[in-house]
Amino acid sequence: MEKIKRAINDSAAARWGILILVGFILSVNYYFYDAFSTLKDMLTREFNLTNTDYGLFVSFYSIPNTFLLMAVIGGIILDKLGIRRTGFTFVFFMAFGAFLTAYGMSEAYRNGGIGYAFMQSFLPDYSPELKMMLLGRFFFGLGAETSIVVMSKILVKWFKGKDLALAFGLKVGFARLGTFAALQVSPVLAKGGEQLNTAIWFAAILVAIGLLAFIVYMMFDIKLDKQTEQTSKVTDNKRFQVKDVLDILTNRAYLFIALLCVTFYSAVFPFMAYAPDFFFHKFGMSYEKSGQIASLLPLGTMIFTPIFGFFIDRKGKAATAMIFGSLALVMIHLSFAFTNIPPYAPMVLLGIAFSLVPAAMWPTMVKLVDEKEIGTAYGLMYSIQNLGLWGVPLLAGIILDKTNPGNPDTLNYTPVILMFVALGFAGLLFALLLKREDKRGGYGVELPLNKRPGKA
């Protein structure tokens, strides 16, 4: 009897090895994104930035994905050209942007290096340093978001039908590991501002190592494609049409999950960009201590997201998990706004809330769209998410400046936190609407991930 050939993704060791490789790339992505939150006060002092300037720096990450729709375009490119070419291109942009950002803060640039005179020649209200930092942040965001879409499709390719929600949960855990490391390590490397460049260049070099890790992944992807007799392109001959995007957008369940994504994430990621500064001003903690407390959120998600993913794989209840996660988010931000409860426990609870929603939301996408459109669907969702990640940090900086005229020694963060409460309420509403739409449309969102409606 002829032995049936097994593809490399049939091996559990190979699948989990790929997950670790993908997880590392995500970790360095998130490390660089979050490395600046504990450096906010040092950056504003060193480069004479306002709170609005800092908010602009954080939000510039999302401009290519919000206004140029690059995450959508990246998803379409991914569905047409495949994982390898798309992934390498956008992970390269991510590394290039990280180095540009670090260069804009370096002594070599500030002493008249390449590009300094040009950046000084326009928009005099903004310093040449800030303009180069914004350019770097732009390219980093251009690459980072589409690279996350690529990593999602990699997991679908290797894990579909094989613990996909657990894989997505661990993927989120790796991303939070990057955030945790950034919050812990970045202020230590910076030494109160004395070694600010060291902290920033360390983050940029990590992203470059992530590019090398993706090149390693490409070799495994080639082997899998050969074994399964696929190309890196879409397996059928159907060409992409604009109608494909319109079909996705007319799916109300998809719209509700995308709107939940943008409101929920806008109440978490922008908050994390300000959290160490918030703890410094409200509780009088040092920036190193504030960074350690803020890192309790990614620590919680590293632990709980895989657990919730494992549960959703086997028991379902994804919409219910999103409802509970959104409700917890609202309650935690209310406690930050109106109580003086030390932030330790609330940050752990926020980590649990931030585990429930992503663990349920991202793998659920395979029930809402066809696999040939999964890259487009994820890309579209990331672009919608980036609308919030662009606008909310900038709005938070503006609110801080408006409600704290003269930039006093102690900033009042309550109006900013109330903005996060409102976003949390909106996310809760969309989670409830998703559950109702699932009952109407029979998508199977509440079923275990490997079950479809009508199957026993």
C-alpha cells in the first residue's frame, strides 16, 4: 500500500515552530511601536515637543493605512501575489521606517546629517528632528500593518482546521510580549534621557532582525507550496475585483466586528501610548515604575489570550467573549477616571479584557469571508482600525494641551480617560449588535471554530 505523503504543516512541531518565527516578527513590530510610550517625557524635553506634537508622532503611524488605504491595498496584493513577495516588501518598509525614525533622533542627523537641511527648509513650526521622525513613523506604519495582515494569513495557511484560534491567541501573546519588553526595557536603556538614542536604536535593530527572520520563513513557505502543489498566488484563477471589497463591506456581521475592532483598539493602544505619563502625573510614579505597571497589560494578554483561544476553538462563544471584554474595558477606564485605586489590578484586568476580544475576533474572520478574500478582509479591517489609531492619539494630545493650559507640572488626564470610556461603550454596542446579527444570519460565530452552522 502506497504511503500518503504528508505536507510540512501536518507536523505539529513544524506548525508551532512557524508560529514562534511569526511571533518573533510580531514582537519586534510591537516593541518598536510601544518603545516610545515610556520615553514621552524625555522626548518632549529633548526635542521641545508639545503634547500635541507627541500625539501627532504616535498617530502618524496610521496615516498610510487610514488615508492611503495601504492595509487594504496590502491585503489585496497579498491575495494576488502571495505571502513571500508581499511579506518581504512590507517587513522591509517596517525596518526602513524604524531606522529613519531612529536617525531623525540621532546626533549625526541633528548635527547637519543627510536630509537635515531639506527638512529645515519647509514647515518652520515643526523641527527638522520631528519631521524626520514623522517620516520614519510613516514608513514604519506603512510596513507594520500589512505585515500583521501577512502574519494572519500565514497562520490561516498553516493552522486552518488545526487549533487556529489557539494559534491566533499565541500570535497575540507574542505581540504583547513585544509591548511588555518595550515598556520594561526602553526606559532602562534610556537612563532618564542620558542614553535616549541607545534605547531608540536598540528598537530599530530589533526590527531589522525581524526582517531576517521573515527571510528564514520564506524558505519554509517555498517548501510547503511545493509539497501541496500550490503557488504563492491565489489557488484559483478568479481575478480580484472591486466588487469583492463591496461584498465584504455589505456583510453586516463583518461591519460590526470591524467597528468593534476600531473602537475597542482605540481605547487600548492610544491609552497605552499615554499610560506611563498618566501614571506619572496621577499617582506620582517614576517613569520606570510607570512602565513596569503599564507592562502588566501585555503580561496579562500573554497569559490569557492563548487560554481564551483554546477555549474558543473547542467551545465557541466568540461573540459573548467580545461582549464581556468590551464591558470590562468600560469599567476599567471608569475606575481610572473617577477613583484613586492604584493601577496594578486595573492593568491586569485590562490585560484580561484585551485578551478576550482579540482571541475571539481575529480567528472568527474565517467564518465571515471566503478564504480567497481573507487577506483583503484582514487588510480592510486593519485600515478601519487605523482610523482610530490615527485620530485618537492626536485627539488625546490636543485634549491634554487644551485642558492643561501652560503645561503645568501635574497634568489632569480625566478628560482624556473619559474619551476612552466613550470608545469602550461604542465597542460594547457593536459587540451586542454582532451577536444579534449572528443569530439572524447564522454565521456560526458562537460555535466552536471548527464547526459550521448545520453541522453536528
